[in-house]
Amino acid sequence: MQFTSDPNVYYGLSGSDPKRTTNAGATWSALNFTEAFSIWADPAATNRVLAANYNSLNLSTNGGASFNL
């Protein structure tokens, strides 16, 4: 679980599927990334997320809607 400066926005993994909540965990949405083994959210910028799998480390600057190598 990764917390951000916004108390309603968290990132986490469900198995190997990265998820995001914007309502303090009431509902979760899948991020546009598959098979992550680690996820990190920037505490100062809630839309900046890193997701890693066995082949790459990927950055999202839009809350997980898309990731770049």
C-alpha cells in the first residue's frame, strides 16, 4: 500500500494487479499496467506512480492511466 498527500488516494497491489482508490478505499480501479510486483506513489504528487515488473520500471504521471518506460 502506498499513501499520498491526499488522504483519499492510495495505490496498492491485488496479487500482481496494481490498483488505485480515490475515495479512501471504498472502491478500487485497475491501473493500465499488468503483472507488477512493486508499486510506489510519490507522496507529494498523487498522479506520479512507478510500477515495476521483472522486465522494467515504468512511470505514470497521470495516476496510472498510462505508463512509460
